Amino acid sequence: MIDTPSSFAVAPDNGHDLLAETLRAVRLTGSVFLDACFTAPFGVISPKHFDAHSPMAHLRHVSIFHLIAAGECSVELANGERRTVAGGDILLIPFADQHKLWNGRTVDMPLADDIVRPGPIKGMWNINHGGGGRQTRMVCGFIESSEFLLTPVFRTLPSLLVDRAEDDQVSALIKSTVSQILALTESAAPGSELMLGRLMELLFVEVLRRYATRLPASAKGWFAALNDPVVGRALQFVHRDPARRWTVDELAREAGSSRTVLAERFHALLGQAPIEYITCWRMQLAAERIRARSGSLAAIAADVGYDSEAAFNRAFKRVTGVTPGRWRDGGLISAAAS
């Protein structure tokens, strides 16, 4: 994954960028898969790209980006949420669920899969569809990660996040990244798919940064926890040294809080106890090591804070639903991605 600039979630003593490090650990993979040109009136259904109820789905995560390059349209999610968006808007749909895009009155709303055509870049498709009126152009991409269900980074995002670049430092980076994506998509130069994927990853991180900085004080979830003076500091210490033999008392001391306040803030913001969060994060780190076959299970267990392989095995199965040995099986990785 692309390295990212310093974040709001940076510890003052060592510059530890918690957001970037966390996203790096869940192994982001970005790609641009569609260059679409619609003309009003038009309507299209983007199908569900990820079924949360499919076997092993809790071991993978897919999010969809729509970059509106020109024109305007309406978007409606499966839950009924509806927005009107225009050129310059960036849409992030964290759970890749079915949604509709349209402009004008139309009774014809085909599935996107039925009107796509192969594009000039490997892995990218084209759409030219509509009634011949005003044009709406968009470029669509996806972000895939290996986040677990109980690692709450993506799970606390809204069902639809719309961002528009403004006149600030982060906006300048977002504008530049979107411009590069659009230019590379339009030029369709050989080999550009790798660069497009990296740019999509960078865009994803920066959109999340801004989302977190704009959350109200009453917000809950992982991103809100980063901004909390107690929980945010505790998360810094946990992520910096996950293998440490943490107790709630020790973590509270490091965070400059009492045990009671720390536990209450964790439950209020993350819906879980501090030790439960630590266990889930250790399993995330261990899973990537197991997937990469980076060391023996005993060595991995020790590196994430377990004295015995048996204790690690029990914790891993409790969090993921499978044993480390089964997770290491390449066949399960394919099942998780299906």
C-alpha cells in the first residue's frame, strides 16, 4: 500500500500514524474497473459485489468508489438512502451493496453487468449508455481488504460517504489524485492498471482521513475513537506494541486515565472491552503472517503475545471461526474472496 502523509491520528512523541498503519495491516488492494459515459435519460443498477452472508465472507471486505468526472446523477442504496451528486463528487460505498444510478425519467434500468464492454486496459470495462442527452461521466474502482468482521475499521463507516474537494491541504491531494486517475483512465496506456490501483488506495486513505476529522463530538465507532483523548491514546499504545501483556490497568495508566473511564469510553465508542479489542487486533496481524506463511505458527503466536501455540489457536478460532491451520490453507482464501 502507498505510504501516506501524517495524520490527525499521530502520537506527538513518535509520529505514529495509526490510521495509515492500520490500513496497511489490513492489506488494501485498489483497482479501477469501469470507465462509464452515460447520457440523459439513463438508469443503471450496480449489482451487489460482495455478499456478507456468503461462506467465509467475514474474512474479506470490498468497498466501491464512484468518481463523478462530469455531469450529475442520483444514487439510491438498497436501504433507500438517496443523494444527488455532480462532477467533482467522490462516492464511497463501504459495503459494495446493490445501488441505482440515474438521471432523468427512465423506465429502462439494466444491470451494469449487462451493458459493459471490454476496455483497453486489462481488468477495466467501458459503458456507453443512455438517451443521448446531457453527459455524465464516472470512473469506478474498488478497494479490497482482508479485514476481519471484528476489526471495526470499515464496519463503522456510513453506508454512503460523499466527499467533495475544497480549498485545503487534504483537498489538494484528493484533487490531484482524482485528476491522475481520470487522466490515466482516459489515456489507457499499457501498464497503467498498477498505478491506477495505487492511486485508488491513496485516495481511499485520504477520504477516510477527512471523514474522521469532520466527525461530530457525539460520533461513535473506530474513527471517532481515534479522536477521543483517552481511547485514541490507548489505541496508539496497543497498535505500537500489540504483543505486550496488556491489562486494563496498564493500558489506562499509559492513556492517562482510570480503568473505569477507559473501559466506559471503549464500550461507548467501540462497543467492546479494551482486552477484546486487543485480541481482535492481534488476530488480524497474525492472519496476515499466516497468509504469507511468514514463520511457524508457534513463532507467529509468540510475536503477537501468546506464550503457547495452543492458547493462540483457541483465540484465533474464537475470533475468526476457523483454526490457524485451516486459515493457512489456500483453498479458504479463495472461498473468502468468492
